[in-house]
Amino acid sequence: MTKAVRKITLSPSRDIPFDKLVLSQSNVRRIKAGVSVEELAEDIARRGLLQSLSVRPVLADDGTEIGKFEIPAGGRRFQALSLLVKQKRLAKTTPIPCIVRDAASDILAEDDSLAENMQRVALHPLDQFRAFVALRDKGQSDAEIAAAFFVTPQIVKQRLKLASVAPALLEVYAEDGMTLEQLMAFTVNPDHARQVQVWDVIHASWNKEPFQIRRMLTETSVRASDRRAVFVGVEAYEGAGGTMLHDLFQGDDGGWLEDPALLDRLVTEKLQAEAETVAVEGWKWIEVALDLRYGYSHGLRSLASDPAPMTDDEGAALAKLLAEYRTLEEEYTGQDDIPDEIDTRLGVLETEMEKLETRPLIFDQTEVGRAGAFVTLDRSGALAVYRGYVRPEDEPVEETAVHDGTDAAGQGDDRDLTDGHGSVAHVGTVIMSGGHPIGADLPEDEDDGALKPLPERLVMELTAHRTLALREAIGRSPDVALTLLLLKLVTDTFRTSSASGSCLEASVRHVYMSAQAPDLKDSVVAKLVDERHAEWEADLPLGDDAALWDYLTVLDQGSRLALLAHCLSFGVNALHEKVNPYGAGISAGGLTRRMAHSDLVARATGLDMVEAGWEPTVDTYLNRVPKARILEAVREAKGEGTAQLLDHLKKGEMAGEAERLLKGSGWLPEVLRRNDLVALDDEDHAEGQGADVDAEVADSVSEADLPAFLTDDLPAEGASMLAAE
């Protein structure tokens, strides 16, 4: 005979007046966690009590019930109700739904309290994200949802954004196949097809870091901080139909512009419009370019000009600003900490005074009609206009003889002013992509690991950097310059064979660098050369040979040598050039001698290309060479252990990581190293010459040497904000 299964009897439910309830000392929850009592009270006030309290009768010493009930499970709900009673929003006698455990039960009060807390299963984050979507779909606003669940509207937007990721990826996340941080990274691009495509690429890869996902999802976009975007403005871009990408979970620096082609068109149109504004000043020609090369004014004569005088109103405004600045400066002199608002005000005053003190230049109107201007962008994305340059073919016939022999003066100084009247002729618009040439001779990625010679164009660009640095060094080394000049003159005088191949073009003829990296114009040494040239140009009485002769005659010996060194520096040619075996151009022997000659000059001037400002970046070197060269650079600078960490990366990722690791290391490619330092023993190697590191150092990898994908973490704020849910 089958034995009957004993039926389970549940504890009865009762509505017990609030004033008959007391907290139990058997409640196991002692530490505050989760939603605060105040927030829970507001939630109960809004929607009522969703879960009954678990209570037991309070017994007297003799075992009889005294009419009170203790609460071992539901203490926080009771505290929230107590707060509402204290606020007089709930009556003391309000019936409270309770489950009443028999006082004689074998189940301990602590057992009930522990079970209620431990057997509760937290809501999966994805369920919360989808629940927020359901609430919004039924008419609740972000602010209403935020108020109901005591979070900020920004958090609601983030939850909704997470729920908008491709459904296929949400299912992967639901099955724990993806981390929350990875899911957050996918929200940067709303294109579901692209999201799935990126996941298909990386899900089987060892590199599934959130930063890599973001990089792949935004690789065809342009950052809002890009100088082109700054120049056009995000509002104008969006007004023209452009779309933006934004990251709600970490700083995105304004987001990304999704349509680079539209952005480039808007940049070109705005630059041309600015050129038309400059055209009314009367210049003969205006050249529009997104980026000007170093030496853009080579061969052009720069016009003399005078700063425009201040008006009475401008002078009064400047005096007022200066008085306020000096008052604040005196008041806080000697204090360790200046209040933020005072520091901000001083910065504003400095900016306003600089605007007034930067005067437009006035040109000779007879010269404006034959001169031109350049319209371009500076590195920060602001409009830059360089005015007052005369081309050789536009020089008056009677003045041609005066200017034929003044190549060095073509360097000129940059002009940025506003005065003139007449007609204009546009020469053309040169558009670059992000300040870099399109279709540069980028080397193909080679996977055979062989250490092959550097690409010839890259060598030409690197030696252009070295040539400019040598010019700067010669320009501040009169004694070396004099020795160099004497060496060239003696060689020319006493050698019976051809003397070609010297690194000094001693006419002096300005050597123009046809192959150069885009950043050469803004390099440290370029600015030093330009500043020194401008200082001399301001002092020299150019245009009058008799006055110039008298000036040079009375110049002191130190200044004469300094001027000689400066002029001579423009003839330095340490460029690697293509060898022409048929006689036109430089021969192989001449090129070898030129580079050896330049090493002598580098040694004499103490040239250090690291101090000259050259660094191995993705654009200047690392993306231009095969992977074997990248690994060689990291190996020399950081050791074999660090190089091995990058060995299996794709070339683009390897170049980016190598740039970070090499920054500040002083590593140089061999073409930029000084031979005298390379020839030293390992223990005598100077920093920056790319010497091999000690074996002991090579075997140790510090945390700073690790690739970013091994050390980067999602910001703690973004992770904790969702993890708690």
C-alpha cells in the first residue's frame, strides 16, 4: 500500500497594526547595503509594500503571547515604514501584511532571516536594461524612470543604451560570453551589423579588451577634437547632415564624426570662404591649403610691414585690463594657493590683453598688388593667414637684380594680419587628410621577419629632420661653422678631382627638402631656425646694398661670426638622395661622402636628435617600416622581454604599442644616430643612440613596459556603477 505524502502547511498571513511590530535581535543583516532606508521608504510610499514581513509572536517569560510580533526577516522594510510613520505619512495603526511563524516552530528566527537574504537571486543586469526599455516604451520618460528607482537620468540613459546593442550580442552577454565592460564598449557605435562584425573578428582572439572594441568601431570616424572638426564646428557638421558617435560610459572628448568625407568638404568650403574674405585686401594671389609644408615660403620675398597703431578706445581698454591684472597680481603675490576664480580671471585678462597687443600689420599698398597670402589651419584648428609674399615672377623688372642673390631671405617670417585692398587670383587648394599626405609610400607589411633596409623615402624624410637639426646646430656654433666653411674652401682649392659630395653647399644656396614628414614645419628645431632668422632679418637693412655694407662693416666680431654661422647653416645638406648612376644628381660615392661629412659636423656640434625633438611615432617611423624593424626598436630600447609581448600583434596595433613604449626612451633609428657614439662600448653608450640594453635588463619587464592591452582597465566609476546592479 502506497504511503500518503505528507502535505506542507504554510504559515498564515495576517494584517498586523504597525504599532504591534518590533524589530528582532535575530535579524542577521547587520551591515548597511543596497538601497538606503530613505529610498525604500519613498518607494513604499509610491507603490506600497511589495513583500510581506516575516514575524513571530513575542512571548512572555511564562511562554504566553503578549500581543506583539518581532520581525526576524524584513527589518529594512520595517525601518522604512517607521520612517513614514515618523514623517506622519503613515498611521501608527496601519495594518501591515505579515507572514506569521508559529511560536513553537522548530525553525529558528535566525534561520528565517538568513534564508530570506541568501536565497534571493539578484536580477541579471540585462533584465534590468530591458525592463527600463519596457518602461520607456510604455510612456515613462528617462527622468520619471530615474526618479522611480533613485538613480540619475544619466544612468537610465546608459541602461537604455546597453539594451540597444545588437540582440545577438545581448544573448552572448546573457550567457556570460561577454563581460559588462565589453558590452559597454559596443554602445559607441549604434550600427548592429558593424557591432556583430567586430565581435566575429575578436571573439576568438586573445585581444578582446574594451579599448580594442571601441577602436575598431570608430576607426573610420574622426574625433571631435581633430583640428578639422574644431575648425568647422560640430553644429555645422550636424547641420549639413553629419552624424556623431558618443560614448556614454567614459570620456569621449566630444565624440566622433562619422562622415570624414563630409567633414573634409566642409573644411575645404570654409577655407575657400575665408580666402575670399582675405581676397578683398587686394592680394594678387591666395593659396589655400589644409597644411603648409616647412619652407612653404622658400624663394618668396616677404614684404616689410608696420604694426597698426591702437585707437584711443583700444588703448583705454588695454590700460584698464592691465590695471586690473596688476592689482590682482599684487594682492596674491607670495601666497601659496591662488583661488581658482582668481586664477581663471588672470587667464582671461592675459588673453584679452594679448588680443589687443597683437596688432595687424600695414603693408605698402604698391606692394600688396604684386604679393600674395597663404590661408591654412594651425595645429589647434584655428584659421591661420600668412600675408605678404612676392613670387620671383611678380617682382618689378627694375628690382630683379636686387633680389636675384638673396635666396636665404626667402625663408621669411609668418604674417598674420588684416589690411589691404585690390584683386585676387586663387592659385589652388591643397587638401590633406588629417594633416598627413594621402597615398604616402607606406611599406607593405612583411611577415617573414627579415631585417630589410629602411624604405628609401623614409630615409630621405629622416635625413631631412637631421639636416634641419644640423642647420640649427651650425647656426649656434660660429666656430664650427667657420671650420666647416674653411674645409669646403680648402677642398675646392687644392683638390684636383671633383669636390662634389660635401654636406655644405657653400654659395650659400638654400637647400630645399623635397621629401619631408608633415610635422617638420612645427618641430622644435624649425621654430628655433625661424626665430633666429626673424631676429636677424629685423636688424638687417635689407633692400639697400650700400646701407647693408655699412652695417656689416661696423658689426662687432662676435655678431659677424654669429651672422656667418646663421647664413652658412642654410647651405647644410645632409639629405639622403636617390643615386643616379648616369651622372645627373649625386653619385653613390658622393652620397657616402656627404653622409660621412655630416657625421663630422654632428660630432663637432654635439648634435643629439632626441634633444632636437625627434621621436619615433606611428606616423614618423613605426607605421613606415616592417614589423621586424618595430620589434628591433622595442628590443633595443626596452629589452627582449618587452619585444616578445608585441610579437604576435598585427602591425597597426604593434606600431601603436611601440610608440607608447618608446616615448621618452631616447631611441633613434640608425640613420639618426651619431657614428662616434654608436662606436662606443656598450657601457659607454649615450642615451638616445639605440644601444642594446644589458641582458639583465632585457629579461625584466616592468609594468610600465607592458602593452596597454595588458594594463588598461575600464574607469572604476563606469564599472562599479553597473556592477552593483
